[in-house]
Amino acid sequence: MAITTIAVIGAGQMGRGIAHVAALGGYQVKLRDISDEILNKALAEIKKNMQKGVERGKLNTEDMEKALKRIYPTVDLEEAAREADLVIEAVPEDIKLKCEVFQSLDRICPSHTVLATNTSSLSITEISAATQRPDKCIGMHFFIPPHIMKLIEIIRGLETSEETTRIAEEVGRQMGKETVRINEAPGFATTRINALIGNEAFYMLMEGVGTPEDIDKAIKLGLNHPMGPFEMVDLVGLDTRLKILEYLHATLGEKFRPCPLHIKYVKAGRLGRKVGKGVYDYTCKE
């Protein structure tokens, strides 16, 4: 089945990045969120990031303009999804919300439409069960920021078909990404490892092993990671990471118990870059 139109549900930092790479991949993109304000902010961010690509010689102006014209914003879920060949859901990491979205999409979308979730940890099988097309449901886990990070984890649910898997992989390639097939398990491959690293970093901070700056520097220079664990959690969002850890703790056991200091930061509203303050204070840095 040929994919020509992709609906992206959610225009936050993940959704707008997915819309960005989908449009550059030549797809018509319907980008949906709950308000024009969110959508306008997303479109401005997409244009800014594409412009950076032009300045760095990775993209030419003509291709940028064509890609931007392929993105159609809407607050209407039905308008976004009713003609889509593939829908990629990028709403917050909440199983109830994702199941509700998939149930609505199943009602709206044509019978051939593939439904993908960008979840970083939740069960594809459980989300698929909210629909009458579990064979056409799959996980496509993009990474922050999607327009730069090269990987998509492709996660099959219990009833995901081989055809659906191949479609997701081909779309990923068309977006310029590498893909890996991961059998469904809590946290998949990358989130499971990353959550452990980030959680241990918080325990180290709580125990006074080092400052956030020195722990981040040690991981970057000593282990060759592109970002330190505190830089990463500030980018992802401390609330999002905490939800992931709570899910992994419930499904995989004590080694994923969230650090009390992490919980304290979330209770204080220090959620990361999106609010200006997380482990680091960005109101002073920027």
C-alpha cells in the first residue's frame, strides 16, 4: 500500500518534529492539535528548524518551501485523519489518553489506514486493543529532536501484521531514518536503558556524588554520550520521564523505582526546558 498522506496527532516537540521529517520526506501532512495557538507555534518552530538546515547546507531553500507547503494544520481530528493513509499519534505519555485517541481514529479513518503510536514505553498491544484493526497498529518511536535524531524504533504489538511493519519501515526510510525492529516489552530497548541511566544520575545527585554539570560532563566525555543525563531529562521533560519510570517500575520491578529527588523536582514544577527550569535553570542561561 502506498502512503501519500500522514496525519500527526499532537503538535508538541515530538509531533512537530515528526511533521517536519514527514513533509521533507515528500508526504502530505495533516498536523492536528487542540488550539490554533499551539499549531502556530509548531509551524514557526518547524520553519525555524528547516531554516537552520538551509544555513548548514543540509537543505536547500526550494525544498524547504515545498515541505512547508505540504503541512496543513487543523484543530479538527476528523479533518486530520479521514483521508490519512498513516496516522502517527504523538500525544502525552498516558495510556488512557492514547487508547481514547486510537478508538477515535479507528472510527474516523478509512479501513486501510495504519495507526502508529510514538509512545516511548507503553504497550502497543494494549493501545491496539482499543481498535478494530490491531493488525494495522504499530509503534513508531522517534527520538528528540526528530528532525535530527536518525533512529526510529519499530515496535510490533501481538497482532501487528508483517505488512504493517514493512509500511512503517518504508515510511521511516523515506523520512531519512534508520529503523530497528524491537519486540514489544516495557520501555522497548532505548527507553529502558535511558531511564536507568537518568534515574541513577538522580540518585548520584541526591547522594552528593557530583554536581549536575560534572555528572553530565563525565558521561559525555568519559562515555562519549552526546548529551548528559540531566541535559537529556530537561529536554524530554521531567514529568514525562517520571511517568515512564513509574510504568517501568510497575512492570519491571524495583530497579526502575523513581529517585525521590526526581519526584521532588516534578512536584516543584521544575519540568525542564519547556517551563524554563528543570535540573538546570534556563531563565539564567538563555
